[in-house]
Amino acid sequence: MSKRFLLTLILGLVALSIVPFAATAQMEKPKIGFLPGVVDPFYQVMEIGVNEAVADFGLEVVTQYPQTWGPSVQTPILEAMIARGDLDYLITAPTDKEQMIAPLQSAVDAGIKVITVDTFLGDGDYVNGPVTFPLSYIGSDNVEGGRIAARALAEVLGGKGKVYVQNTNVGVSTTEQRGQGFIEGISEFPEMELVGMDYNLDDANTAVEQTAAKLQAVPDLAGIFGVNVFSAYGAGNAVKAAGLEGKVQVIAFDATKDAIQNLRDGVVSLVIAQKPHDMGYLAVAFAMADWRGVTSIPKHVTTGYAVIDINNVDDPEVARFIYQVPGQ
């Protein structure tokens, strides 16, 4: 999704506004809060999208990063952002689909409208589901992402072999769905066997240790799916440390520079890139449209994937989806 398309979309939304432009030109502009899930390249690229949209619309953003993943870390930061008293919208990736409902409801009760990005609350259905207070949910179709990973791994392995999933945390909407989609995809291949799924609590070192243990326990392991940045990093590094490059195939979710290097080194067979920049940009644009009185903002937007392999990694139309973080 190009920036030109995004701007066209938002201009179209703003044109639907019930408030005349001449009046809104004099209105005070909203202040945006951005509270991602953790410090990693995915959310850093999302922040780039947020900042570009903020600049385009002449807004101000307050960004706070949790240093580790989890409601116990994210909630105090959220409470501090609410206590500021000057935020109109909050763009956030809830670190638990249930435990973050009450804290984010508190933000709404304080007059802050919530947009969730990447992860969602409840079941993600903000129209008919158990949680309806967020303005919108912008993210990937994660079940389909898991299926893409499973089918890609099956293709590389010739439709047979033992496979393993490196996951993150129980209760995280996106990674639960990727795991679900992977299991569904693998079930399409009778000669493939899922031999386990570990949860690394979003810690790359734990992911390395868990994967190394699995490689020892299952010497004929053929493939691994790493469901996010830390999981794919840990899986790839454990395979390299064991000297199993090319023998154990890794599918990496999230197109970090490490995942791309592992692709070039033959450790990773396929990298599934999300579009965090689009998520961040759209979230700010939706906030601005809502501020202007637009009533047709979609409750759920999926942003799609770019599937990167060794044959297209240098194609500019594909390479632009690699997570490029300035200074890294």
C-alpha cells in the first residue's frame, strides 16, 4: 500500500466529513499517543509510519515504548499517558487480548479514543464482538499468515517431515492466530508432523535455548516456523549454531535485517513481511479523519503481506518491505 494511496484514502475520508473544511481549518488539532508492544524493528518501522502521518497532518505525537512485552509493563505506561490529560487518541498494540481490556477502557473513559494496531482486544470484532470500544483495528490477517508459512515450509520440504513452532506468549492475539493458521496449513499435508510449540515470552535468548533443545530432542527435525521477530531470530541462530543450515528449514515471520541476512545465508527459506509502516500511517490518518467528523471509518483493516525469498529479495518492489530502521 503506497503512501500516495494512503493519502488518497484519507483525503476521501475527510471529504465525507459532516464538518465543513472552512470550519475545521480553525479547529484545534488532536494530540496522538503511540504505545507499541515492545522495542523491536517491527514497531520501530510502525513508528516511522506514525511520524510521517503526524508530519503530513501537522499533529503532535507522544510515544512511549515498553522495554519488555506484557500487560504488567504496558499498563503503567498507559496509565501515565492517560494521566497527562492532553491526549485525544491512542494508537496501541495491546500486549494481551483480555488483560488489556480494562486498562484501555480506562483510556476511553478518560476521553481518549483508542485505535489498535497489530494486535487486538477480545476477538478483534469491534462491531459484534465482546469488545467494541476501539475506533478501529489495523493489522495483518494472521491466520492466513500462519497458513502461508505452513504451505511454504511444506513446499520446501516436499510435503513431508517433522516441524516445530517457535511462539511468543499465550494470550497475544496475533501470534496465537499465526500458530493456529500454521497448524491448519500443516494439516493439509498428511506426511507432515507438528512435534511441538514453545513460548519464549518474547525473549530472543529463550528462543535460541528452546530451539536448540528441540533440535537435540528431535534429530530429524526438518523445519521451524518463527512467529515473530524474536522467535525467528532465535530459531535461525540456533540452527546456525548447530551447523544445520540448509538441513533444517526456517520460515521467518517479520522482515528484520537479521531474517534477511539468514535468508541470504541459506538458514531461512522464506521471510513473511508485514506492513507496519502502513499500520502506523493509517492509524494516525483514521484518528485525523475521526477528528474531522468522518463517520465511515472501517472497524477492521488488513494490511497484507510481502513474501520474500532468495529469488526476489533484491527486487525493489519487494525489498521496500524489509524493516529498515534508521541507525541500525
